[in-house]
Amino acid sequence: MKERPLTQYIPDSGTLHLREYEAVGGYAALRKVLREMTPAEVTALVKDANLKGRGGAGFSTGMKWSFVPMDVPGPRYLVANADEMEPGTFKDRWLLEGNPHQLLEGMIISAYAIQATEAFVFLRWAYKYAAHEMRRAIADAYMAGYLGKNILGKDFNLEMQLHTGVGRYMCGEETALLNSLEGKRATPRAKPPFPQVSGLFGRPTIVNNVETLSWMPHIVNNGPEWFKSLSYTGDGGTKIYGVSGKVNKPGAWELPMGVTMRELLEEHAGGMKNGYRFRGALPGGASTDFLTDAHLDVKMDFAGVAAAGSRLGTGTMVVLDDHTCPVGFVHNLEHFFAQESCGFCTPCREGLPWTEKILLSLEKGTGTMADIEQLDMHTRLLGPGNTFCALAPGAMEPLQSALKYFRDDFEQHVKEKKCPYAHHSH
Amino acid sequence: MPIIHIDNKPYEVKDGKNLLEAVLSLGFNLPYFCWHPALGSVGACRQCAVKAFRDEQDTKGRLVMACMEPVRDNMRISIADSDAAGFRKHVIGWLMTNHPHDCAVCDEGGSCHLQDMTVMTGHNYRDYHFTKRTYNNQYLGPFLNHEMNRCIQCYRCVRFYKDFAGGKDLDVFAAHNHVYFGRQQDGTLESEFSGNLAEICPTGVFTDKTLKQHYTRKWDLTTAPSICQGCGLGCNIIAGERYGSLRQITNRYNGDVNGYFLCDRGRYGYEFVNSKERITEPLVRHYPGDAANGQPVLHHVRNRMKAGKVIGIGSPRASLESNYALKELVGAEHFYLGISENDHELVSLMLKILQQGPVRAATMQEAAAADAVLILGEDLTNTAPMLALSVRQAVRRIPVQEVVSSIHMPAWQDAAVREAVQESKGPLFILNVLETKLDELAAGAYHTAPDNIARIGFAVSHLLSGQVPEVTGMSDEGKAAAQKIAAALKAAKNPLIIAGYSSCNEAVIKAAANVAWALKEQGIDAMLSFTVPECNSMGLEMLGGHRLDSAIDEVMNGNAATVIILENDLYRRMDQHTANHFFDRCKDVILLDHLFNATAERANILLPAATFAEADGTLVSNEGRAQRFLQVFTAAGSMQESWRWLLQIATLNGHPVLQHLAHLDDIVVAIQQRYPVFTGIESLTPPADFRMAGQKIPRETHRYSGRTAMQANLHVSEPKPPEDEDTALSFTMEGYRGEPPSSVIPFFWAPGWNSVQSVNKYQVETGGPLHGGNPGKRLIEPKVNAQTKFYMEAPQPFLPLSGHLLLVPVYHIFGSEELSVHTPGIAERMPAPYIMLHSEDARRFQVTEGHLLYFTDKGHQYALPVIINDKLQKGAAGIPVGLPHMQVAEAPQLVKI
């Protein structure tokens, strides 16, 4: 059995509570940090480990922390991005529900590294059970002296709050999350300035993903070399991968970074269900490009998936089978993205509903070849940099790759004036 | 200065600007929506995309939004690049997916930024064939129409209304392509600056509701540069006419004065011009049928003037020219300022302080750049609204200067800067008898009686200068306030001290001067700003005249028989009993005015005076800035400028000086010669014989329509347009089509820019001065090396007196000004008469809200319904000023209850 540091202690059902967490070595890393390490040393350690953010962008976490100006007076903040709303993604939920203290310990260590005095868990609205457990975990951590004033008797204070969102995908974007946390509209902010410099309430702020933060105790306890050794590739650590779709065993697994798509699909997800053929998959959530059976040997790390023309994203794969209409599949996604657009910038606010309407029209058999060209145009025009944030470019990734790999399906909708999959009800 | 390369040509640009500002300032056409020079950049609309290249070798480049990119030396960009142009075209395409096809019936059509930008990008074919989203509109009050379907979600409305102007009741709701801009529920927009939404909105979501009542396209208006008559600040406006009625007031950019904005009194208060109450023909009373009885009216005037001693009463709302003409006509010794004693005391004191003291009067733009502000006894939002807007910007700007260095972002990065600034504000201190809207921004707001305000001001100046004696008997609270204020002012580089007429207290003005002078003594470049009651209060005071009280004495003593009153309702200058008495004693009253008012009821001869829209004239603002307003249209009937009436009377009388004057230029020169204080007003606007390429400057656009048809019901042939013998402007669409001098811009228009955004083309740089300089001439400059003669005597503290209340005036932006209340929408927003008490005083006099409170003044009894406000000084009673038909005793004064 390979090492599964993040998930090995998560019970089959229920939650690992404080005493159980401590019993398996929980909070030892925090003790070590507060006893032996300076904040700069913690940052250096995380930098050495080359931990890349697990929220989707894959940016070096240590690097991100190092941008926090440590010399400006006033508060600094740490935020755990637990607003997991990427369609097809359910990896953070596993960590939140199963081992909340691992996240808390990671957050306290991270807060120490950037000398934050307040930390927030921004949790997806729908994660009711996680909210319940997180609330309890925070209360327990306060009782045990891991939070509050003079943590473990040291000169370090940290207050922590759980904030539950109201169900906006946009809040997964860190700057929109910060606006929402401030009580403002969840619209993104322009970067620069980056949150590290001007984040929550205009103060230096670090926003990290749940999975990213949960790594901290392990990296402190075992060191950067150990972290790197867990992986098959240059991107260190393990990764929680997931598969959904018409596979035999949909689920999530903690595996060495860099497993192939084939291994994921066949060994862990149990292959396609009987009667269903694999046509393609979104490798890292709804906002990533389709990969097809030609890519099954692609290594699922940041560089590998990028080289194949997609993104590792959250590492949770959505599988398209041969009974599901790719146009309908993408329509469903664009409906989601159009609805979740915050409405701030023109291309996203107006462009996404347009693509959604075209896709619906194709599904209804009223689409034209010009409509397909219009979709092509949108995939080009809603590219990175043209829109205010990454939502619309992300929304275009499944569409542009569907147009590339499944173009015949699109054109068939026009020619036959109907959805050729209509008789297969899903 | 950085060099940027635009489509491979080098241009020098100003450092610190963004690319959009830079290219617009260079004269390029680059479309935009969400950016505004006064609001900065947020990058929402994505309309100003250009291609940016890494270096000369980079041929691929990437799209960037010009408004979000700081200019950098050696930057290489392309506006013409096909990707950039294509993207800009598509942005319009996206906006058009939901924008209705209603230009033909939209009020914005023809002056619509969205139309202009659509044409500019070349988007002319709609390939979206699905349904459009629709909204419900809201009722937003009498000033603005709401048509949300037209919205292109540029966010400028809320950024202006909330962020810039501090409004609370307009916001953005919902998300994705259903974003909604409006109020939580239907209702009148509360901000005093709401009308600016009609200009800030790039399309027809917010449009001028008063214009809608008598709608005309921008291109069909006859327009002229004018000056707002609503208060003493002298905001620059453009007034537009069609079919003989005034249709609309819009902003006329003046970088030193009002910038891009106006207050709602200024924008909407114009409808008195079209009022049914206008005096349109001369009227001679006490003759059969009240007609002139066949004789020319001027003969009647001459006869009355011959009948006995004549005195003239001037007006702070009449032009310098008209006041001068009256003063000359009746002789300086018989000319009286038509203002209350109080106003005269205060304005003459302000004038003296500004003329003889070492501290300059701030322009409104300088006020907006102050780094500490002290307001003594003024509720600016109601007495000088646009100055309140300037103070708001000053308070916001100060912490911006700090954060731009800490987050390394330029100040125009609006969202980023606001985020970093959060709630921090620059030092603002307000001392007023009552709470004010600006209190929410203040580091300290103290509500106390005018005398106490003056005492704190004296105490502040004592802390700043040893020359000012200590104020004895100060309360601990007053001492603490003074110390806090003094410390903040001392730490500033350009502190601004504001006081004015509304506290009706000379000591408050003196205290303001003391503070500013003490700062100056410390080497701090302090500024003063005094509010004045009316549009030409300062000009009238500079012209000079006797006190109104002496005029009353003259009449009462039987010395004067005939009184010529210039554009003045004396019932607003004195209580009605005194006024009645005065008129009873006058043998003849000759009134030149616009409207039938209480004074007109008492006049024997009425001469119809042109309003600002039908007249040329000069006003001097509170800052001492002389500004010229030009006639928009020729009034119907016999209405003409008061000065023209007076010149005609003078000619008939054979007046030695005036009989030689006929035109505006003549009278302006005569004023200058007679009163050197007005030197320079000659060149406020070009003279009447000024021509550009041999032509006059047309008041009408080249698209003006209907001129051959609009009078066809009267005569089949097109009438000859009236000649304008007074100015360089013509009343036609013919004339010079280029950019006129900045003082005589009748409308903002440039090829491809039909909306108000075309002002970019008239500026040296976006948001900067107009070409040739911002119009107006400052007549008052400080004596920089003047020996500071501090005021030494602080007043005694105010102490509530048993059985008495100190009546203090409360000003209302909608209601306190005489002429603007003739706009139905403004009348709708006027308060009902009241007397405002502190709840403890209400208990003292055993009244509650709604009860009538009776008091006596000079033997006359008054009764007013009580309202309670605990932000009012105890022992004081606030009464609204200037409401029509509300005759109230003089304030301030102590009255027995």
C-alpha cells in the first residue's frame, strides 16, 4: 500500500475528532513549528517541498507565501478556500468531513508562517455536514489551546472563524471569495494587487485550498524530501483524484501525483460500465479541456496534463461515455457557467448565455452551421486576458475541446435537425 | 515623460496615466464604457481592448484593456490591430444581445455614448437571434426616468452614486446576465446629486425626467454656455431651448469649478424660466385695464422717476451688468443692496477677509484636493451642494495617497485603491448647529450653537497662533475638540477651512479666517472657502451699495418716492410686516423681474426681465470668480435683460454715461472703468465682433432640424433668425464648426462623439483643463504678505434661556432657493414648514411632534408644527428658510415661546 498521508486516518464513515486526531500524531507538527521554527523557516520548508496549490491553478504555495509583506504593520489574514463548487469535484469534501483537524492544524501552521492573526474557513453552502464538523473542530481546537491567545503557551495568537457561503461558484475564485467574505458582491478583483499584498479588508492575505493546507502538518513532520518522494513525477506529494461518470466505481482516491488516466480509470474506477464506451473526460473538473482515449497514458500532474492540452485542475475527472450527447453534456456545463457568471464583465456575462442558448438550440434541432461558428468564435474571444477573471476562459475549455474532438456530433445535430442521442435517455 | 508606440508611431505621454487616458488625450478614438475620468478604472466592460506587444520583435502580442494598463516607457501597442478591433466589435455585439432596438424612441438617442461606441467599433449586423432578457423599471422620483432594459451593466451609475457621491439607495442587485441597477424598491432617489446619473449612464437607463416632459433631441436644441443660478458656487452649465422654452440643463465641464457634475437643484431648477408666472409684458398699474394706456412704458417710468427722489434696490441674483446699470441710473448714493442686513454683514466680511487677508479662496477642484477640512457652521449639502461633493472627494483622496505607495497601484485603479483604503478617511471636522450629511465622513462632528462654533474656531486658532488670545470659559468638550482639530490641521499641507452665510454669525466667519490665517502663519498653505447665499452675492457686494435698512428708512422718512427694484422679492429680505409697511409708504414701485411674486403684487410698473436663459451677464461666485452666462434664446414678448431695460430708461432720461452704452461689451467695459475691482471681466468671453474663420459660433448643431417648418403655422417662409449683437454666438446652425474658445462652448460635440463624453475632445488631457484654460477670472486674490490682523474677540458662549429658543435657519437644497422651487419636481421634494426642537426642549415647552408651537416676533404671532431632532443644539429651534409662502421671523434671533 502506498502512503496516503492525507486520508489514511479518515474513518470509513464519520469524522476523526480531536482526541482521535491527536492519538495518530495530530498537532505534533504545530508543536514542533511553535517550538523550533521561525515563520520564515516554515515558508522556506514549504517552498523546498515545492508544494503546488491543489485548488486548480497549481501555483507554488511557498512562493505565494513569500510575497506577503511581513514588514507592514496591521493584521494579516489566512483563508481556507473550502468553497468547492467545481462540477464533478468532491475531493475537499472528503477532507473536510473526514479530518477537519488536519486542515485546522495546517491552517494554524500556515498562519504562523505568514504571521496572520485571523483565519477563515470559507465553506461551500451545501456542505452542511462539513460545516457541522468544522464548527465542532474549531471549538475543540480552541478548548485544547490550539487556537486563541498564546497558542500552546507561545507568543502566537490566532482567531478562527467558519464562514459558510451562499452557493456561488464565483466564490471559488480567491478574490471574489474575499469580496464575499467582506460582505460585498462576489465579483472578482483585478490582479495586481494580489491578495498577498491587498486581500481581505485590503490587508495582506493568503488564500489556499483545503487540500493544500492539509499538507502542512505532514510536510513539517516528514520534510520536503519525503514529500517529493511520494510522487511519480516532479510535482511532489500525493493527490486526491476522483472519477465520476458511467464507470463501475466512481469515487475519490489519494494516489501518488502523476498516475496515468488509464490507471485511474481502470484500476481505481473499475473501468467503464457494461455497454458504455469511453469517449473522453474532463481531467480536472468542469472547466478543463476534454482529453480522449488517445491521452489515456497521460500522467496526471500539472505539467503532464498541460502538455496534453488540458489542465490538472482539481484532479477530479468527469467521464463522457458514448451514450451521452457531447453537445448536451457541454450545454449542461455552459448552463452552469452562464448562471454562475457574476455579471461583472461583458464577455462572460453576455457571451456565456449566448453559447448556452446556441447549445440548447442545437439540442432542439434548430441550430445552424453558423451557430457552430459562433461557438468557435466564443471559444476564441472568451480567452484568458479578454475577460476579467478565469471563469469564462474555464467555461470555454470543455466547449472548445468538445468542438475539436466531437465536431461531427455538433454538425450531426444541425444536419439531422435533432439530437442524435435523444432516444438514449440518461 | 514616457514614449509609447501606437501602431508603430512614437508618442510622448504623461507618466502615471493609464493607456486609455493617454490615447484619448492624444486624440485617438478608443471606445470605452466603464471608465470615467472622475471615477477611474475597474476593467468591467472590456471595451477598450488594444494589442500590447512585448517588444519590436513580438508580432503576436496580446489583448489588454487600455484602462487597466499603466503607461510605460517604450510600450508598444496597436489600436488598429485586427484582433483588438475585432474584439471591441464583439464587445458591442455582446452588449447588443440584450440592448433593445429602441434608439428611435429612446431619450438618449443622438446623445448616446453607446450609439457612438457602436458606430465607432463598426458593429452593424446583429447575429444574435435569441430572445432578450427584460426587466421591470422603477419609479425613481421626479428627476430621473428608469429603463433597465437598455442597461449595458457598465457599473458607472453605482460607482458614481455610491462611491463618489455617497448615496445609499442605489445599488446593484442579482447576478450573471440579470444584473440590476436600481433601488431596493420604487421610490425617489435620495441623493442630491442623482441627476448626474443621466450623464454618467452611457445609454438610456437613467434619463432626465424633466426633459421628457418637453422632449427634444440634443441636436435640436439651441444651447449656450451658462452659469447656474442655484447657489453661489457658479457651476458651469449648458442650457438648451426649443420652441421658446428652456428644455434642459446639462453639465458644462470646468476643471476648476464643477468638473463633470452638478447638483439636482442646479440641473432641475430651471423650470421657472417656462413658468406660467412669468412676467412677459410690461404692466403699468392703476391705469384703466392696468395697461400702459397707449404710452410706451418707458415714458411712464421716466415720469415716475421725475416725480420725486428715486432709489434703486439691487439684487444678488441679478447680473453685475444689471446691478451696475441700476446703480449708475439712480446714482451710487441712491443704490441699495437688496439683501438682508445679515447677508450684507456676512458677505462683506467674507469679501474683506478674502481681499485683505493672506489666504486664498479655494476653487472647488482645490477643495477636492485639500488634505484636511474644517467646516464651521455650514450644512454644505444644502447650502453649497457641489462643495459638499468636493469635500467628499478630499476626504476620500487623502488615504488614497497613502495606499498607492503601499500597494504599488496608481490612484486610477479604482477598485484596488478602494479595497486598500477601506473605511479610512482624511481628517474632516464639522461644527454645525445640526447634523449634516457629511457628518458620516467626519473624524469629528459637533452639534452646537453658532456662537459656540465660533468659540471653538477661536480656540483652534489660539492653539495654532500665539497672536490669538485664549478663549476663556471653554467647556472640556470644546477644548478637546479644538485640540483635536488644531492637531489635524497642523499636520496638513493644504487644509481647507469652510464657513459661510448659513450660520448667520459673523464670529463664525471670523473664526474661520483666524484658523486659516494662523495656519498660514505656520507656513501651511491653507485655503478658505466661504459659501454665499446667491449666484451673484459676491459680485453685488464687490459693486457695493447702501444697506437695505437705509432704503427702508429713506422711504419711511418720506425722502424717497420712487423705488426701482431689480430682480428682487423684498418679501424674502425682510419679514412681511416690515415689507408691507415699506410698500405702503412707497409712492411708486418699479420692478424688473421674471415672476409674479409678492413684490410684483406691490409694484406699479412691472418690466419683464429676461432670466439667465434669455440674457447675457456676469456673475461673481463665492470664490471671487467672475463668469459669463450667455443668452440661450430670445425671449417671447417684451422680455429683455434688466440691464437693457435700464439702459433704455437711461437713454430716455439722457443719462450722461449710460446713454452711450448699448451692448454687452459696452457695459462690461464701463463696469471695468468705473470699478477697477472688476478688471478683467472684459475678456471673460470674446467680444461680439469675434469671429472664427470669419464666422460666428453657432448655438445650434449642424443637425438642427425643422427650422424651415417650426414656424410654418405662423408664416410660410422661414423667419430670419434673431441677430445676436452682444456676443460672438449666433442663434442659428450656421457658423464656425470647429472648437470654440473654452468660455463660449455652446455644446460638446466632436465627430463620432455625440454624447456628453465628447468633452474629452475639448480637454488638454482627459480630466484636465479645457483647451485654452478653464473659463472664468478670479477677481480676488489674497495679499500674500499681508500683516495678519487676527480677530481678537470670541463671542460669549450660547446658553439656553428659560422660556426662549434661539431660532436658527435650516437650509434645504430643495426649497430654500427662490426660483428653483418653480420646478414641480423640486417643489415635490420641499419640506413642509416646521419648527425643529430638541426633545428636551419639546418637553420643556410641553409639545410633541406635530403640535403647533407659537412664538412672537416684533408683535406678530407665528405658529409652526413641531418636529423633533436630537442632533440639534438644545435651546435652539431650527426653522426652514425660504420656503415659498412661509413667512417667518428673522433668524437667528432669540424668541420668547
